[in-house]
Amino acid sequence: MESGYVRVADTSEIPIGKTKKVIVQSKEILLANVNGTYYAIGNVCTHQKGDLSMGTLEGSIVTCPKHKARFDVTSGKVVSGPKMGLFHPKIADEPVFIVKTENTDILIKL
Ligand code: FES
């Protein structure tokens, strides 16, 4: 295995359209399977720490279960901010991790 990569899951654990939370070196990471390609971004919502793995994935967009902020799992970028009545706070993008697969292993680079 190339150095810097850590095995975090098996491909069978994350079907197309699904996500999974993994914790690696005390970082919470969201793995997502978008049409057979795996992506990894931070799992903790940059707004108020919603658990993105408990949200929904549609295409490449994951929606936070708390206040519905949306992030693109391919880039970590905020697609739309939290919905809190008339408030539309600005929030930070999620960190992105490089992912690769080897056979059925999903590896990420930290
Ligand atoms: S905690 Fe995610 S949108 Fe508020």
C-alpha cells in the first residue's frame, strides 16, 4: 500500500448513493459513493456539527440533517447554507480527502 494511505472501509459497505462515517486518527470522515466513485470529506457539519452521515445524499450533494446545509462531496464546497428562518449564516467548506480503491479496499490519504 502506498504510504500515506489508510484503509477505511470495504467497497461492499457503501453501495451507490450511500454514505458511511469513519473515524481515522480522531478525524470524522464522510465516505460517499456517487455512481460507483468514492469521495471523502469532513463528516462534521461546519455550521453546528451536524452529522452529515445521518443526512441524505442525492447525486453528489449531501444535506445536513440539522439545518439542511448542502455540501458537494466531490469538492467539499458548500452548495447552500443552513436554513434557519430568516438567517442564512455563511459557513465554511468541508475538508476534502483523496480517495482511491484497491480491489475492494477504500483507502484515503491523510
Ligand atoms: S449543523 Fe449542519 S446545517 Fe446546521
